[in-house]
Amino acid sequence: MLRRISKLTFLIQFLIYIGIAALMWVPEFMHPKAAVRIASEGPLYSFIASLLASHTLVSVSLVLAFVIGLSLILYFIGSVNDILPRENFLPAILYLFLMSWNTGLSAMNPLLPSGILITLSIYTLMRMYGQSEPYRQVFTASALIGLSSLFYLPSIYFLIMIWISLVTYRITTWREWIIALIGFLIPFIYLISWYFWNDEFTKGVHQILTSVDDPGISLEGIQSYEIAWMIITAFLLIITLITVINAIQDKLISIRRKSFIMVNFVIACCVMILLSGSSILLVSQLLYMSLSFFMAASLAMLKRTLILDIMMVTYLVFLASLRLFILLA
């Protein structure tokens, strides 16, 4: 079923995308939720959340805008870098659905603006391939991770993604590593300077440090069906990731190295989930980006995908059933 959708024309795929958005998000606009506040949120998100405190309709509108933006960036990551066929809009469709089944994700949270910046960093890293001196790409990708950390402070762990990517691209000169560190630190230098200028240096630095000093996985308030969802999601992610890694072995070296950027992203995601101290249901939404990408890539790269297709459709039906259960509960 999903393989057939991936082979449809772009117009039909886009209409499916619009249909999912309308079906899933109209109920959220009828019952908009307030922005989520968590201990590990960054100062930029704190500022945005305070502005949205009494404007829930604006908040859910921003959430939908972020989800659509993330889905479109995922589409461009796959198509522009020749990892997926240019007319294949399936990654965007899958991501939109994965971010829409759980009504809890319709509330504004720091992972959304942070996720936009992280995906832009991934796109920049992929564009680094073939550059003899990729100083600009390394600096931009690192600065985007630093900026994302000002929305969600545990995003600092995605600096690991950049370091591993430098090794993947076989960039071993010290310049790129120093540039990556400088690019990452610049947003924090501006933030600390602003704190100092406004006589809030001690308070601001304390807020940053306390936001990342409680590592671990938080399972507070988790339901039994959500545990089943996490296990099945992790299993499908592993299966599709391994499938793509095996499938790209006979592809061009450019496709192999660009695809491994997404593998590096999964590694950094896992590190962040283990060390963030935030609710696992909240932080695991970043894995939806890699899951939708690997699901679409595995269907596009393999010739025989019947079993894989059945597994994916069963997973999506499971999520749809959970959404119905949540709405009726």
C-alpha cells in the first residue's frame, strides 16, 4: 500500500497530505491546548511560551506550521540529495501522520522550533559532500545546533551528530573541528552577553546549567498503550534503518555518505533521549523524523518490499487505532 502511494504522482500524494492534515488537525483547532512548559526548555522558548500563554489558538496554529515545515524539509532532504526520487512526497506524508496521531503532540513544545533548526543542520551537512574546504557548511550546521539549544537545551547533544559526520566524510583536519565548536558556541556567547548587559548574568547562567543537570529517562505519567507504542516504534526504526544501510551499499558513494548523516542523527537522538531528563513521549518525537525518512527510503530502495510494507501499514493502523482510542476516552 505505502509502496503504491510512493509511486503515485506528486499531485495525488500532495492531496493525500492535505487530506491527512485536515482530518487530523481540525479537532485540535476545536480544542486547542496551551504551550507545554518543561524544565529543560531554553530561554528563547520560554519567551515564546510566555507570549502564547493566553493565545491557545495561535499556539496550535504555530504547532501545525512547524509540523508542516519539518515535513517539507524532510522531503527536500531526500529529494535534493538524490536519496529518494524527486517526486516522492512519502516522507512528508508519513511525518505528518506520525506527528498527528497523538493529541498530546498538538501542544506547542520546545522540540518543534528546535527540530526545525536540527533538520536544517542535517540538510547543511549533506550539502557538505564534495566540498574541498567545507568551512561554511560546518560553521552553519554547528551554529544551527547551538541556536536550537536555546529553544531546547538538551539539543546540545546533537553536536555529536556533527562530530560523527566529520568522521563519516573523512574530514580529519583540525580546522573543521575548531570551526564546529566556534559555530556552536556563538549563539551562547550572544545569549550570555545579553544576560550580562541586562544584569542577569548569574540568573541566566544558572538557568542554563540547571536545565541540563538532571539526565535520565522520565517515564512519568506514561500509559501502557504508550509503552507498546514506544517498543513497536523502536523496532520498526531499527528494521528500516538496517534495511536502508544494507540497500545503500551498492549506491553511489555520495548517497551512502549523505544517508549516514541520518544514521548519525538517530545516534544523537538516542543519546539525547537517554540524557535529556525530559518525558520520553515528548523527546521521542524527534525520532519521527528519522523513522519517516527510513520508512520511505527502504520502500524506494528495495525491489521486493511486501513484508516491510505490511509491517509499516500495520504500524500506521495501530497508531490510527490509538488516536481513536484517545479521542473516545
